[in-house]
Amino acid sequence: MMVQGNMRTLVATLLCVFMLALSGHAQLLPRVEVKGSTLIVNRAPAVHIRVANGNLVPERRAQIAAERLQSAVVRGLGARHVGVKAERRRATVTIGGGVLLYATRADARAAGTTPLRLAQAWASSLRHCLSIPPLSLSTSELLVPLGESRTVRVNGWLEGTAVVAPTGAPDDGVTDPAVIGDGRTVRITGRAVGREQVLVSVGELSVPLMVTVRKYAGEVKASEPVVVTGIDLPVSFVRQAVEAAIVRSTQLEPGAQVQIASPVRLSSVPDVGQSTTASVLVRASGSGYIAREQEVNLTVVNRPIAAANEPVLLMVSNDPERVQKAQTLFASEISEAQGARLLYHHMNGMVQDVLLLI
């Protein structure tokens, strides 16, 4: 029984040591170094010492501060433990209550301020630098259009080339990640609609990037000119023709919709036989899709009509006879080769005047 008890104690002790070793290996302490008389924390300048203090030159003062800070971070102290203590002739930057460095009157004169304000500025800079993570990304979530690529920047003070790996969760085969450029930029290409987590690693440290790949809600593919006919055309008529052409030429995903997001801008109203340009902002959107805004430019042509042939087709529009709301009353197709005549009879059943467009 004694042997078994000792063995259990030994196993428990070894397991504890192993776990401590793992946690110590996974935890990266802040990086503290000195360059000249500048204290550098996590690869960022934290404190620059300009003058000596007694027989301590600026470089030595920076070195002492670095040694004290290194000792503090090993003990688990960090940004939240940095403070300032005001004294009669100087101010002290502290960490965990212990002295880190002094801001003397000579330091303050060199910086054009007071000892207390200088110490507060140093403390603020130290807190900021100590808070810089060893590894982070410019964003933790990324939205990528299907078939397109987006980039994420790898930040943090940990040096080295990034490595990326898709996890296949929650959806597999959604992304195609790659490291490009200087080794600190990640390019994500959308391969399939869904969500997938990508792990970005530098050394043995990794951070997750959640990627969502979606389709655009739609796209305007207007290549043909907008054709109108008539003399002294109203601006509103030309704009309606442009809007209708855009709606017809927009390819939408199921459930998506298109919206004219700005007034149609015309360079002029074309006379018969002339053309002009029109531009308008178009937005396609829908649930589960990426909204897309496009600045669409179109050519508007006022096509002359050949001499009318004797009509062989009579079209009649009289349903509804009494119009109660704005609506399309009649629609049909005609050709230039075949003359047609339209006979219409409608009465306005609304309280306000209406405009009839043919």
C-alpha cells in the first residue's frame, strides 16, 4: 500500500509538472528590450529617456527600467499594474507598487512638461505597449464574395511568417487560404457558400479567423443602349426608360431585389436621331446575400421612327374603364414592319389628376 501511495503521489507530481510546463510554454511573456536610451516593449517604443539622473546616463537608466519591468512581467504583472506616484521633487512610474523609473525635474524640463505629467505619459505608453498581443489579426471575422478574394493582415509583436490552415468547421471546403507578400498577409478566396474557421499561426501560437462566403445578391449587366422615341421627350419619361432597362438587365439571386438607389442623371435629353449618357446608382440586396452597389452608365438613343405604314392591327384598351389606382393599363408588342393603331378609353376614378403615359 505504501508503494502504491508513493506511485500515485509521483504520478500526480509528474502530471502537475507537465501541465505547468505546457502552460508556461503556451504563455508568451511581453518582450522587453532596450535600444540606446529607449525602453522598447513588445517591439514598440515605450519610454525614451533624454537626460541623466545623477551618475546614471540615459542608456543605463533605460537598462535598469528594462530589468525591473522584465522581473515584473515574469511575476505575472502587466498593463493594469502600472501606476504613477507623485512625490515632492519628482514622480515615480510604478508596477505592482514597485519602482520602475523616476521622472525627475530634469526629465520634465527636457520634455517641456512637469514630472507628474511626464510620469503619467510614460505610464500610459507602457500600458499601451504591454497590451499589444503577441499575435492578432486586422479582423476576426471576414465576409468574402463567392469566387473572390479578401486579405487580412497579421499583427502582433511575435516575429515570423504566418501559416494558415482551414479547419473544415462548421462547413468544409468553403475557403482557400494562402499567405502572400511579406508573410504577414493572408489571402482568403471563397470557394463555396458557407462558414469556415481558418487558423492563422506564427510559431506555435494560433488565432482563429471566421470566414463567411456568400453570393452577391445580384449584378446589373446592361450592355445594350436604352432606346426611346419621340419629339421633345419629358425628362421623367427618359428616366423611367433607363430605370426599366436597368431592372430588366439585372440578374438577381432567388429572393433578392433591385433598387434604384439614386436619381437617374442625364447629360441631356436626346433629340430625334441623337444620343446621350445616363448614370445611376443601383443596389441589389437580399437576405443571405452580399448587397452590391453599382454605378451604372448607359447610352440613351432617341431612335427616329420610319414613316408609318397603314395600320393592319387595332389594339383596344378599356379595362378597367374607371381607373382607381396607378397601374399598367395595356401592354402589347408591335413591330416596325407592321402598322398598329391603339384605341383607348379610360376615366380617372382617383381624387387627384393623373398622367397617362403611352
